[in-house]
Amino acid sequence: MGKGDQKSRKGKISMGSFGISRPRTSDRLTVPKKEPEPTGNV
């Protein structure tokens, strides 16, 4: 269980792959967008 092991977290980090033991964290990468507040200009 090291850098050559495809099923371990260390091995997936060294290979750059994702899976069960190293899931992609998509919620951290995306920033939630806020809608602009209406200014009230008529």
C-alpha cells in the first residue's frame, strides 16, 4: 500500500486519478454565486 497501489489514496494522488477512496470535491472548487441586489433605479 504505497504510491504504486491503484486502490489506495496515496496511489491515486500519485497517479492523479479519482475514485471511491479519493472522491472529487466539487463543492470546494465552486464558489456560490450571489444574485445582485436590486438598486431601485426606476
